[in-house]
Amino acid sequence: MTPYVFIALMLLGSCTKNAQDDDTPGGSTNNLTNEVDVWFTSGDQTRLLQKQTTILAFTTTPNTYPNLDIDATSTFQKIDGFGYSLTGGSAAVINQMSSSQQENLLHELFGCTGESLCVSYLRISIGASDLDDRVFSYNDIPEGTEDLTLGKFSLSRDTVSLIPVLKAILKINPDIKLMGSPWSAPVWMKSNKNSIGGELLPKYYPVYAQYFVKYITEMKAHGIVLDAVTVQNEPQHGGNNPSMVMSAAQQADFVKNHLGPAFQKAGLTTKIVIWDHNCDNPDYPISILNDPAAKPFIDGSAFHLYNGQISALSKVQAAHPDKNLYFTEQWTGSNGSFDGDLKWHIENVIIGSTRNWSKVALEWNLANDPGYGPHTPGGCTQCKGAVTIGGDVVTRNVGYYIVAQASRFIPAGSIRISSSVPSNLPNVAFVTPQGKKVLLVLNPTSQSEIFNIHDNGKKALTSLPPNTAGTFVW
């Protein structure tokens, strides 16, 4: 450590511990009051959602360190939540736990008291995703037949694990929001009659719209309300199992002439969200929203970040500022490092998406078994859940902490507010419904970063360790 850094850190410790008393470093520590609570997660895992004990207070004492300026008068989007996808595979491994350990885990993830994460948003698959143990839809019928009235529609597969786990979650957090996303239509509606790739045949657009209506209605009969659905998961990726390809023109046609009117006729308030794919093609959702017949049925657009830049969300927002944005998926893999994944996902998924107008920030799979299963034949073999569950043994992985740094402190209904971005300190700030201010900051560098949280004319001088995400609450 250089003499300069040592002196700076000594000054930092003196200011943060004593500024509350007399606004001078080295003042008395009597009657000291902490004003800012702080939690750190570090890439080397020495701190894992760890509450800090250093007293941090605001002062008017000047210093030469950079300011991170907070302006609560400048507001942006309202947050719907932070969370994961509860895949069918996630539900299966959770459902296999003993009842007591399952209850403990679900309270830890979805409870909003004490040390719980207060996860506030979940995405589920409509039919199978590639992280189910087999491919299925809710209308699987013999090859060469069709079911135009959906008389053989059944949620039976979901009643085994997914619906029971959802009911347990809703008992803990009845306000959690749910989004449904299909990976494929039933194969009999598709051009290639296969679960992989193919397109939805136009002659089945009306019945597929009713498939959505029936799904939403029957889930509601189980006490499960869908806040939103996306039209198609990754509509430009036809190689997954299951998957289905859908062009922007096809999606616009389906929404404006079939899905939107079907929801309207059925009296459904479930939001319709388009795209649900990468940030490299913002023109896809923009082109659909440019269609004056499709736009009224659409709540917003959803994004992943396997390609492109997170700033694409702001391009869509600028083109259609009256429509919402959602960040719905990003995976962590078996070959990733805790340090690298923590920094990339905090910067891009949590901070990046919300700074670019997203109402939600979701990581991919909530849970898997120790072999990265279950998954379909040809499905993802390296997707790492936020937790790994082997029997009743739970391992908390990097995805757990990526979401936790936000979800525990930024509840649904929080409003993003303006925050400046000093060099090396990506960040995002919010005001909660309770009036608390929350600042999430990342230090992606290999040295400590010293800075002021500057709010309402006062400064709190603090430090963020190397390769660390910090959440500050006051």
C-alpha cells in the first residue's frame, strides 16, 4: 500500500467515525449516531451480503474525494421487482426437499423480514422451458391431429411441482409479481411439427391466442395470477429444446389481430410484453410498437443480454417512452467465476438494466441439482441456479448474491432517482415506498475506491473494497 493510500484510508476512517460530532476528523466519538447502513459482497467471497459495522454519517466537512451525487428530485421508472425464473426444474428440486427445509428456503428467498432476500418478481415458463426434465405443452395430442377447441388442454404437468411451489411462495409473499413466457407452442400448431425451432402456422394464430387465455384463466383458478406474459421467449433463437421462431412482422400480426383482442374479449388485465430476447436487436420491438394497431395491446418490451449492449433498452425507451421495459433473463454458468460473474451481472443486469429504464432485473434459473439438472434433451447443461439443491443441502451461488444486493433493499414500488457516476463506480439509486434512499455501487477495480455520497448538500465519506458490490441505505 502506498503512503498516499494509507493516509487517505486513515482520513476516511476518522471522517466516517467522527463527522457526526463536530464535522472535524478526529473529533469525539461520544453520542455517535450511524446514518447509513451498508452491506458488501466481494468477489473473493470474504464478504457475502455482509453488514458493515463502520459508522457512516453525513457531514459538511470538505474533502477532495470524488462525489457521487444523489438527486431525489429527478425521478425515473417505478420498479416492479428483482428475482429469477422459477423453471420447472427449479420447482422440482425445491419440491423434493423435506417440508421443513423447503419452508426455510422459501422464507429465506421470498420473505421480507430479517435476513430474507425479499425476492419480488418471478418468471415462469408457459409449458416447458429447456430447464424442465422433459418437453411438454399443455395441449399435447397424437401426431397428425389438431385440437382447435383446446378440449384436451391440461396443466397437469405443472400441478406436480410448479403450482405447489408457487402456492407456497404466494403464502409467504402474496404481492410477488409473476411473468409467464412460452418457449414453444404445441408442436401440432408449428410448421415443422417439432419442439425445436419452426414457426407458428398462421392458421393457428386464433387458437394459440386462446391457449394463452386458457392458461391465464386456469392458473388463476389455482390462485396464481399472471401479471404479465411475453409472446415468445427468444423468438430469434430456434436451436433450443423447446423453441420457436417468430419474426417481428409475425409477432405484430399475432398481437394486434389475435392475442390482444382475445385478452380484451376475455376481460384479462395480464400485460402483453414483446421481444424477450437480446439487446442486439432493439429494432424488433420498436418496429412492432411502431404499428398503431399493435401498440395499444402492448405494455412493453423484454430483454436478455447474451448479445448487444444494455443501452439498447434506452433506445427503445426513447422511441416509445410510454411503454415499459423489462430485463427478464441472464444466466450464470458452471464455468464462470464468482468474482467475474458478480461484477459483470451487478454492472449490467442490476445496475445497467435499471439505469436504462427496466422495471425488473431477473437472473435466470433459481435452482438446480448438483449436476446442473434437470434439463430437456438438448437443453442447457451448464446453467447454474442461484442455489444448488442436493437433498436438503443448499449451496448459495453467485446468482443468489447478485439479486440479493438489490432485492433485500429495493422493494417493489421503489422509484429510480438520479445518481452521478464517478470514475470506476457504476451505480444506481432509488427511493423506496417507505422513503428510504438506496444506493447500489460496484467497485470493479483491484483497489479500494474512496468517494462521497453527496445528498442534500451533505457528504458521507466512504470506501468500497476491491471487486465489491455495496448497498448503502439511509
